[in-house]
Amino acid sequence: MSNENSEPLLIAFCCQYCSYSAADLAGSMRLQYPPNVRIIRTPCTGRLEVEFFMKAFEKGADGILVAGCLEGGCHFTEGNLLARGRVGYTRKFLSESGLEEERIRMINISAAQARPLVDYINEMLATLKNLGPSPLKSMNPSKNAEIRI
Ligand code: FES
């Protein structure tokens, strides 16, 4: 995916039961976040595998936000706990590879927390801007490749 304005590209994997609804609510409330965020709806963050995260980085993401239900509130019991473990594993992998672990983060929010979701997105984008482009982008043979997960 191209990023003509050199702003960081953030992929936000949002659980359909909580953060995706919060993103919808943010739209209804006319809360704004920058256009360089791509929200991908997932049935549960527990569906996300480490490979999905690495593929997103390879395809041009500068950072990844995984937004799941509140702890104890996952509709699949412990999907968000599995996701937290996988995000932790990915952070460790990035760190041990000499990359910044801050490029991926997990948050837990409810469907009513539109403002916190927007704040987390803006905070993550500020972090990514400070870090600069992801070195994993250069591994992408096609700069115009689309992110398909
Ligand atoms: Fe939302 Fe599992 S259903 S994180």
C-alpha cells in the first residue's frame, strides 16, 4: 500500500464486538483520526496469529494496534488473552531482531469507548512518527502492494 505523504501507516485490528463498534461510534460522534489508519475488523482478536502481524509489516505497515474486548469480556472467553500473548511474542521477536517493539501494541476497550480508541490511535501514530519508517518496509518488493490479510 503506498503512503505518498510519508505519514506512518498504522494497521488497527479491531474486534467486531468492541473496538470496531467504538470506531463506528467515533464516526457518529464526529471524532476524527488521521486517514493513515487502516481499520481491519476481526471476529475476535484471538483469531489473529503472529503471521498476520508480520505479514502486515512486510506489506508496508509501520505499526499495528490490536484492539480487543475488555479482559473478562471477550465473546470467545479468552481470545483477547491469546491475542495479548501473541502481541507479546511479536514484540519480543521484533526486539530480538533489533527492531522497535513499540511498533505493535494491544489495548482492551469497550464498544462505548470511542474517545479512548481515538486517543490510542493518535498516541500510536505519534510514536510511529518518532520511530520513523519501519525497516521491514524495505523487504517489500512492491511498494504498491496492497495489504490483504
Ligand atoms: Fe472481542 Fe474476543 S470477542 S476480543
